[in-house]
Amino acid sequence: MKQNLPEAHDHTTDAPRADLRLPLVICAVEGSILLLVYTLLVYYKIPHPLITGLCFAGIYALSAIILFSVYALRLSKIHRDMALSDQVNSDIYRIFRNTVDIPYAVMNSDGRIRVINTALKDILRFRSPVCNIPLGEICPGLTMEKLMAYAGQANMLPLHHPEKLSEPTAHVTESSDLPVVRLSDERRYKVEPYAFLRRGERYYFLLFRDTNDYLDLVEKTNREHMVLAYIVLDNLQELTQFVRANYRATANEIESALSDWVGGMNGMLREYDRDKYMALFSEEKLDECIKDGFSILDKIMSIRVGDNSFPVSISMGIADIDGTMQERDKVANNALDMALQRGGNQVALIRRNSPGVSYFGGTHKTMESNTSISSRVSASLLEKRLSQCDRVLIMSHSNPDFDAIGSTVGAYRLSRSILAAGGHGAVPVNIVMNLTCETFKICARHLSAVPEYEQVFIDKNEARGLVTPHTVLIVTDVNNPAIFEAPELIQSIPARDGVSSIAVIDHHRLVGALPFVPFLHYIEATKSSASEIVGEILEQSAYADTLLKEEANMLLAGIMLDTHNFTRSAGAQTFEVTYYLYSRNAHTGTTREFFNERFEELQVASDFDSHARIYDDIFAITWLSDDHIPSPDDRIAASKAADKLLGIQGVEASFALAIVGKNVIISGRSKGKINVQLILEKLEGGGHFDMAGAQVADASIPQVYEMLKEAIDEYMAERSFK
């Protein structure tokens, strides 16, 4: 690292030199004037010109002698002043070195300390200020290379001449990139390096600023930094509806456990609504909670209701950020929403200086909640927003399945009914869909009996040109923008007061914060499918009787797909929505025809079967052959293969791998003991407790197979720890 370093002060080289230009100019001017006068006198023939010339020469010589004498005296005085200044500076340096309480040292380019002042000598207990020891002996762990790297980051080199080191510089006092070392007095010092040259050799002036008290204060402030948490009971109210148990007694037991937990952290717990609590405690205690994996979750799970067969659970949103309490309140509420939308029984933590959201828990599946109120509120929000729009677009995820298509069809009917009832029947409503997908073709044939659907479906290229400043976008069965059918649409959807004209209706766990603020945010991970949620919204709205038979069949197909024919994740609400669909003339026999396999699909299923492997006794993994020609339908085939593997005795979770496009997709399923969503989150995937998926770009199936096994091992290690 070549640098232009300042030369150290040296009076033998820096003393002012004799500048003869001024006296020489004066002498030249004077001589010219005298010569001109003498020439004029000779021209006018004065008597005795020789004597006159000698007089002029004498005058010139005398004036020159006087002039140079005065200049020599002035130069001599300057030299005396310089000598006195050097002597005073030397005396001041000796006084500074011996009396100033700021430690410093001088290091050569080899990284060896040559000189230290009295303050540093006393700290190190050296006998002499002159030494020749390595930097690491004074500052353990700090090498010349590390110091130079720090100095380069902080722009410390080069800075000043040594005689100007006392001048303040903003980047010196404000720099936080300089190394902090602990000297032998057990105090911490920030090392500020300054470079200079002394007779061609490079040296470094190291200033040790005592920051121990400041760092202690910062650490204490960080430890005592106030953390805000919101806690809710996930399912106590629902549980007490199904078992004979005293609600208040169970709630008191839970509150006592929470009070003991928060009290043990010297914090404060307050109930602000039924089954809802606010807690305040320090960041230091938060770190302890993180280390033990928030064991309070398991402690609450150990509290049973009724006949001891029903566990209760809590969800928690924690904000550990800088800013006002109002800002922390907002962040904690958002974190709690994320924990609930991921299925509950977990902690969502948002920390300062930490990207994204951290999750803890979620190892047990929670009971489905009764959300009919949420459905009615959602319908009301849609009514309000649609009354102000001039176009509605509906979309789901890419490579749609029956749940994606069924939920978009249900959302279409709801939107069309709301618009017609409000006198806005002319507002166009379109569903953005992959029109080449085989699953869509099956659905399109069924919907062809309804003339209205001839112009409803459009592809994403056409959708881009239809967005207006008053367009409303409804997204179903997906909350990850990366796999939206048309992810670019969200950038062009307008927003008012920071709230975008986008509604999200989904049953998958929320992986991270959405890049926009939706006006309707209905993500319920305890639901079996997005079709169930949309069907419930329709049922609870004033437009329940507008659903057509063909549309009811589409919604039923979505529910049947995600519940594996009502054998998985089907709760009481699922059957209530199914009953509603039956009342709208849906029929299981008709819907089952959607699932009839083609011969090619049977061959793909056999290929999956031939590669099935058991991993760690309870996991089943399969994949397609290398010579298989990839097809968009392989995503659905992988889902079916994962479902089928759950039928193997002893298997608790299953995964199927396939190549779709340029990605390797993974479809995960669980019987309810293993959280496949947490496993596939480690591969940037998502979903919910017993049904999840992921896709890995630029990788082969063998590579993803190994990555999946590592994710399983990591999940099982975390599960064992907890």
C-alpha cells in the first residue's frame, strides 16, 4: 500500500534558506538609477566626470553593504528564533511525554514498538520509554496487518505532520472501525494509527484512547435495552368448546406460567385483553431465551385441557429494535401476526442489526381456530375496496394446482357479485393464469359450460397492459412473491397512504414480511386449503347464493387435493365449507374426475415409486430418473408421490424431488408430528406444518437430495435440543 506520507519535522532541513532575491532586486534598481543619472551628467558635459563616477560607485557600494548587513541581521534573528523554538518544542515534548495521561507509542514499519510515553510505560510497567518489542506483545491479538486493515477502513493513513497531531479531525473521533485492545491494566483502548516519515523511514504514531468506561456503558445500555413482546393464547377458547373443562382455571394456570417466566427475567407482564398479554424485559434476558430455544413454549404445551389429551399453545411477537415505544409496539404486533399466520405455537422475533424475522418453536401443530368472524371482515374489506376500483385482477402461484385455480375462481365469483351488488357490474374482472398448464386445461373444460368464463382467463403478458391506477389485485394460495404467476404486477399496483390495493388470501405459513402492505391480509395456516378460506368468505358474505355449480366443484376440488380426500388437515371448518359447496350443487363424483390419471402420469408415478428411500427411519424421499423428460406437470406428480409415501409404515414425513424448468422442486408432506415447513424453510421454501414445498435453482437432483438430508439433520438436532 503505497502512500504519500508527510515528512517529520527536522530543523536542519526545514530552516528557512537565505532568500537574496529582494536585496539583489533593490541593488539592481539602485544601480540602474545611479547609472542613468551619471549618463545624463556626462551627456551634459559636467566637469570632472571621472571624480563624479567614483562618487556614484562609492554611494552604490555603501548602500549595498548597508542593505545586505540589515538583511543578514534579520536572517540571524530568524535562525535564533528557530533554535529557540526547537528547544522549546523539545522541552514541551519531554513534558508531554512524561506528564500527559493519554498513552501513545511509536512503531516502525516492521511492527515493532520503539518508543512509548510515560502513561503507557506505567500501564505496561516498563522501566524505560525506549523499547524494541513486537506490537502483539503490548496489544494481544493485534498484528501489523490487522492494524493496517483497520486504518485503511477508517481512512486514518496518512493524516498529519506529527506537530499537528493534536488538531481534531471528524473521522478520527467518529470512527468506529478502529481496533479495540485490552492492555495489561485490563482496560480497553481504541488504537488510532497515524503515519509519518522520518528521514525516509516510515513510522506509525499509535494513540491509545481509553474507551473502557464508554464501552461498559454501551454494553450495559444494550443489556438493559427494553424489549416489547405481545403474547396470545392460540387455541384455549376453541379447546374449551370441545372438552369439558373450566376455561378460567386453565387460563389462570397459563397466566401463572407466563408470570413466572417474565418475573424470572425481572420483567413485567400485563393482560390487555382476554387471552392477550404484553411483556417488557431486557435484551440480556432475551438472549437467554434464545439460548434455551424459548422453553416457555414447551412449558405451556405441557398444560393440558380436560382429560389431559389436548395441549394449549401460545404465539409471541417480539420487537427488539431501536426507536420509540410506539415503533416497537407496531413491530411487535407485526411479528405476532407473522407467528399466527405461520400456524401459531411459536415466537417471531425482529431484532435490530439482524435482517428478516427469526422464528422459534412451531414444532407442534395447533388446533384449527374458528375464523368465521375473520371471513365476514374480509368480505367487508373487499366490498369497500372494490367499490372504488375500475379493474380487478386475480392470480395465484405459477404452475397452478386445483387449489390455486379453485380459489381464484371462488375469488372471481365473490368479486363479480360484490361489483354487481354495488352497481359496478361493468368493471372487468380477470384471472391471471398459465393457460398452457395441463391442470388449467382440465378446469377450463369443466368451466366451459359457463359462457361467462370465455373471456375471464388471461396470461401474465396480457395482464401487464391492463393495470390502471385504480386496479385491485387479489392473490390466493400463495404469499411468496417469488412464485406469483406474475410477480411483476405487484410493482405496478397503486397504493394509498402506504397501503397497496392488494389482497392476500392464503393458507401457507408466511416465510417473511411481504414487500407491500396489503389492504386485506388473510393468511390462516390452520386451514386445509385456500379454497376452504375463499369458500368460507363466500359462505359468510351476503353473496353465498351466487356461487355456480361449476365454481363450487372447482372449490371442492381444491379442498380435496390439499386434504388428500379429507384424510389430512381437514377440520370442522373444512366440512362446514364442504357442506356449503354441496348446497351449491357441488358433487364429489364430478370432482373426482379431475383427478383421473393419464397413462403418462402413471408412468411418472411408477418412476417416483422406484426411487423411494427411507432416511433416518421416519423420512421417505424419492425423485425422478435422470432420463425423465421434465414437464410442468411434474410438480403435481411430486405432490402425489409425497402423499403416497406417507402410507409407508413408520414414515412420518415424505419428500419428492423433480426438475421443473431450471429448478429442482421439493414437495413435502407430514402426518402431523414433523413440521416439514420448518425443514423446507432451510432451503428457502415455505408452506405449512404438514404440507410444504421449495425450489432450488441451478442444482441437480443429487445435490438437492444432499441439501435436503442436511436440512432434515439440522431440524432433528434443533428438535432434540428443544
